[in-house]
Amino acid sequence: MSENLERMPEDWENALVLAAHPDDVEFGSAGAVAVWTRKGHTVSYLLATRGEAGIDAVPPAEAAGIREAEQREAARRVGVRDVEFLDHPDGAVRADERLRADLVAALRRHRPQLVVVFNHHERTGTGRWNAPDHREFGRCALDAVAEAGNRWIRPEAGEPWSVKYLAVANSPAPTHAVDISTGLDAAVASLEAHETYLQGLGYTRQAVRPAVAGQAQATGVRFGGVPAVAFELIPC
């Protein structure tokens, strides 16, 4: 791990953010998304599940609609209009052929220069064991990025597309970062949009800003002292 984080490249126009659940982006990289969209980049979200198993007090059939609505509002607050759900089962995401085919098709359809994937490593940045959905989905997404550029693999999924940059959010081994001085308020608002989910976790509205700002400031220690969001940039 480098001592100081490098600046994320900006020579791209279109990004696709891949995550397993609603809220994954907001707990990791929404501040960067806000900065990117304000600079004129186009960012879309693709989620494997609707997070239907994420609220203990709300049955999955009801929670799915709530979490979808909250995710769409969270995305809107950082300038993202295109949010797609693949409807894989929350809590049982598997890096199987179905998921990889869905992701390859999405990559060829969206044709992003930058792909952002939520942390696929065994551990989180805090050292805790990472959730199974995150590990399974993240690794499958990385494989799908490689497959999407090969015209002889899944030709039925569309014309091949090669990604320019691949970044991992919430990685325990970050290499790059984005200054979110102008995106911090939007990042806070984006996480606050997950109101029902946060209530289920026991989060109060008052706790959101300190959590988002604290993480950004901790990252900024390695990025010139400005509030920042970190990524692990993987060569494509």
C-alpha cells in the first residue's frame, strides 16, 4: 500500500458503478460520484439485488420496493439518473454463470470507460470479514470486465467492450483518491436518503454527517489533507 494516494484519472466520459446492494455506493463512493457528475461525467448504477433482506423488521417483499425507492433517490442526489437492478437474491448472490452473463451484457450495453466495483476482498478497510454478497459479486464483476472485451465470449451479449479504468471502492488497499470537498454535502444527503434502512440499523439522521465526513477526513490524511474518497485502481 502506498503512503500517499494518487489522483484518480479523469480522462473518461462514462462510468458504471457496480454494487451488490442499495446503500453500498453511499457507504463508499457517493462523494466521488457527486464530484464526477458535477464535472459533466455520466455515471450509472447497476445493482445485483434490491436489498430485500436488509431490514430485520420489514419482510423482504415489502423491503424490496422501499429500498429501490431509497436507492433511486440517493442516486438522484448525486446526479445519477440511471439505476438498474438485476434482481439476484439478497444474501445469496453467487459468482455464477447467470450473474456473469448479466454483468457482461450490462457492460456491453453501457460501454463505460470507468467501472467502479464495491470491495471484493476478504476483509473490509476496517479489517472485518467482508460480507459474502460483496465478495461474490465483486469478484464476478472483475471477471465480467475481462470477458466483456472478448468478442468470442458470450457473443449473444452484444458487441465487445474494453474498459479503460477499473476501480475498487472501499478497498483495504487503496491506491488513488478523489477530492470530495465539493461533493461532501451531496454524499451526506445521498446516504440520508436510505432513511428506512438506516433506521433498521439503528442509525440516527444526526449520525450520518459525522460518519461520512470522518471517513473522508481519514482518507484525506493520505491525500493532501482534503476530504477524499479512496479507490484501488486495477490495471485493465
